[in-house]
Amino acid sequence: MKTEVLIIGGGPSGLLLSQLLNKAGVATVVLERTTRERVLSRIRAGVLETGTVSLLKDAGIATRLEKEGLPHDGCYLSDDELMVHVNFYELTGKRVMVYGQTEVTTDLYSAQDDMGTTIIHEVEDVAIHELDQKTSFVEYTLEGQRKRIDCSYVVGCDGFHGVSRKTIPEDARVEFERVYPFGWLGVLSRTPPANHELIYANSSRGFALCSMRNENLSRYYIQVPMSDTVEQWSDEQFWTELKLRLPSETANNMVTGASIEKSIAPLRSFVSEPLRWGNLFLVGDAAHIVPPTGAKGLNLAVSDVYYLHQALIAAIKHDVQTDINAYSEKALSRIWKAMRFSWQMTTMLHQFDGEDSFAGQMRKASLSHLARSETARRDLAENYIGLPF
Ligand code: FAS
Ligand code: PHB
């Protein structure tokens, strides 16, 4: 088999890249390790930046998003009883869209079905070869048969644990990492959201987040030690602890209910440079991971797709190499700014093991400054709605 662009990974970045390239007449094949059902069962991101929404519109998959998505003009940050509203729309003229990553991936899959693109599921032992030749090839096993696809380009959209980043020789990679000593215990419940906009809560007991998927589907998180397991947290224990971390008015009015999903996600900041190795390009979580405190994970994957799809179309359709040669540097410039914002939000809102009382005071001072300074709120708003591509 032969194709122009071989995409490894059928998550949001792989499917969005496939959608945009096929719309421009570039042939692709997507190799996905697991099943479509498994991909669609993941509960991940919930907030879409303005740039993400417009690229999804360009990709022709925003119809349901425009109907069911919840536009949010701002969010709240709380510190015990203090509630600070950051009005993105007032401060930047832009807003964000609350629409789950699961829905985005569902919309991408159905658009890809309509387009009749090639997505091969349940592949095993993917191996990438001859990246320094004009034509590369990728091998994989499907139902016990070893297969091969020749291609002009390979794009690693295969997430943090994928094969593509590790195909770049270790001595050619520079990796930057910060592992946080806590995780997020997340709960999904068929209950009305605690607030009309998100609340990022700092408290003397640790971080909490009140988010949502729609008017009757809420998503909540609390910071927990990495040693915790989901089994240790009954629904009742979760709701009790969540309420203790929120302003009392929000806690008292909150509607609780049975969890329909409960999981613990680890938090890390990670970047691997460069994003290109011969005919191989890295996109999304294959190249970088952000703590979800800044709602950047999915949105960063989308901005990588934004840069790379344009570069690949220019190279394949018009034999222009400029953008493809500039991809790594251009994408990394935006990645590092989102990395900084996510790290800043995480350190401002979480308690760290063994920290002294000074650290707690610094968090309180940051939130008190945010309450009083429009400049500080504008800086947060500009980063949260997404820096320009
Ligand atoms: P993904 O990891 O989504 O997709 C990679 C795909 O590649 C997967 O389908 C995988 O099965 C496949 N794959 C892996 N190895 C392969 C191989 N060798 N061969 C073929 N296929 C292979 N972001 C936010 O903005 N907000 C959040 O709240 C948030 N919560 C998260 C919670 C968790 C538990 C995790 C893990 C991530 C979370 N993220 C969040 C980040 C997340 O949304 C990612 O940024 C987003 O999924 C990135 O998309 P992709 O780059 O497509 O990677
Ligand atoms: C979510 O709704 O899952 C969500 C929203 C904002 C974040 C992280 C997660 O920063």
C-alpha cells in the first residue's frame, strides 16, 4: 500500500489532520492501536480555544459544536471565600467554547466516515523506517499479518506513550520535564453544573475544579496525592471533599449525584524537541504534555495540526518546502508559551508536598492581585482563550 501522509494515532490530532489533508486532496492513512469505541470512551478535555473552534469550522466538523457547545465569556478563580471573575470577552473580545473532547472526536470520526478515508484500527507493533529517504515506510501487524505502507511523510499523533517520538534517536532529542507530585481525581455526574462558568479553586485543602459538558452533565476534579487510587474515593467522600474546597455559597447550592465516570490523571509538563526528524513530524501529546490546569492539552494538539496541515499541503501540492522546514520551530514557539501558562496556573492553584507557609501566602497573594488588577486578569484571559496561531 502507498499513501502521501501516514498518520500514526487516531485520537483528536490524528483525525483532525486526516480531515484537513483529505479536504485539500492529500491522501492519508491513519493507523490506530485500539478500537474506535475505546478512543471514544476517553473522558478528556472540555474547553476549546477560539483558534480551535475556527479550525474545526475550517475542517467542516463544527455543525454540532455550534448547536450544542456552550460559549463561555469567562471563568472564576476562588481562594476559600474569595471569588474572582475573569471576563475573557470584556478583556479580549473573545470567549471559549465548552464542548468535550469526546464530542470533537465523535464528530471527526463521522466526518471521516463520510469522506471514506482509511483508518485502520487495532494495529500492533508499528515501526517507522527510512525517514532519511525520499520515500519512507511504516510496518504494522493486523490480525497477525505483518503489513507495510510506503509514504512521503509520517506524522506521529500517537500520544505520550506512542512509538513516533521514540523513533527519533535519543541523542537527537532534548526533553524537558516537570512531574507534579499530585494527580486530578475526576468525576462525571448527570447533575446541573455548580456554576454557569468554570471555577478553578485554590483552598487550604488543595485544588478543585468545577467544569461541565452541558446543562445536565458536570465534570469535577480535586487534587489528590499520586498514591491515591479511585477505589479509595466513594462518591460521598468525593463530594464532601470537593465542597470543602469551594466557596460556601457554591458548595451549599451544589447538586450532587452518582458518578458515571471516575478516574485519576497524573500531571506533568513535558516537551520533546525537535518536532521533526527527516520525513517524521510529531504532533500533540506525542511531543508535549501540559497539566490540564490551563485547559491547553487538546488545544495545543490542534495548533500543531494547524501549522503542519498547511505545511504538508504546500509541500505536497505546490512543492514549497519553506513551511515544512519551519514547522518545528514555529510550533515550539507557541507550545512553550502554553507550557508556561499551564505551569503558572498549576503552581498558583495547587498545594505542593512539603511546601512551607510562604508558598501558601504566595498563592493567596497571586489571587488577591488578580482580584484587584485588570492587567493581571487580561494576561490570564489572553492565555486562556489561546494565543494567536
Ligand atoms: P491522544 O493521546 O488523544 O491520541 C493518541 C492516539 O494514538 C490514541 O488513540 C492511541 O490509542 C494511539 N496510539 C498510541 N500509540 C500508538 C501506536 N504505537 N500505534 C498506533 N496508535 C497509537 N487536556 C485538556 O485540555 N483538558 C483536560 O482536562 C485533559 N484531561 C486529560 C486527562 C487524561 C487522563 C489524559 C491522558 C489527557 C488529558 N488531557 C486534557 C490532554 C488530552 O486531551 C490530550 O491533550 C489530547 O488527547 C491530545 O490529543 P492527541 O495528541 O491526539 O493524543
Ligand atoms: C474539563 O472540563 O474536563 C476541564 C476543563 C478545564 C480544564 C481542565 C479540564 O482546565
